[in-house]
Amino acid sequence: MLYYYKIGYYSWEMHDNIGLLHKEEFNKQQFEDMFVESVLELLLNKRDQCNLILAEEGEIPDFMIEQSISKKYKGIDYHYYSDFMSIYDKVAEVMVEKYGFEKVKYKQEVNLDGFVHIVEKCTDYTVPKEEKKIFNRISKEYWKTKKNMIEIASIPSPGAPE
């Protein structure tokens, strides 16, 4: 039996996650411990795999380290270490290498624009054609079914008061 685990990130505007499989069942604390150890492994020993916002890839200039640990800047997060959104996939790779997880391989997936109104015909030019096709299929079937439901509801039942 394989057990399914998930790591990911979220913000107000976006999110993503990676599914991981393992033959062993881990409780919440065990999984969090492996996750934290994997993040630390990446940040401390595999720094060259991380993207930095204010520096070249894989490089932390001395002045950034000094600012981040000095009392003057203590408590201020300058994002000199990669934001989690930029490294979560690398963390998953460390978990695969270090703890024997496998990444979930999806056969098919559907990802749609989260701001499109699902029951209206999609006319937004920024939505890819394949997504429009799905949205418009849902809208068409929804209104067809809704119309039938309204028509059925409007038929008086035998013996019902008029």
C-alpha cells in the first residue's frame, strides 16, 4: 500500500502543491520533521539550487547575511533566502532523495482559470482555447439542465391546487 502526502504553498492569488507517495505511513509530526529537515538540507547544503530575489542564483552576498543577522535589521524579513514558492519543488526532490518518497505522476489533470464565472459563457480572450471549451461545455449543460428543471417544476401535479 502507498500513502499519499502533499507539500505546497499558497498566497492570496495562487497556490500549488506536489503529491508524494511513500510505502510507510507517517504521522503529522514525523512528516513535518522530514519536511523541515529537507528544507534545511536544501538551504544549507544545496544552496545552488535555490533562486534568490536580490542576488544571483545560488549566491548570498556577505552584506545580505550581515544585514539579516545584525541587531539593526533583526526581525525584518528581506527575503534574502528564497521564498518558499520558489523552492517547494526542490524540497520535494530532497524528500525523494533523503527519505524515499516518490513524486505522484498524474495521468491527466484539469487546471482552470479561477476567476472565470463557471455558469456564464466564457468570452475572455485571455483564457486558453482548451479551457474555454471546458467552461462553455459546463455552462451549456448547466443551463440546459436548469431549464429542464424549471419546466418540470412548472408542470402542475395531478390533484394539486391551482
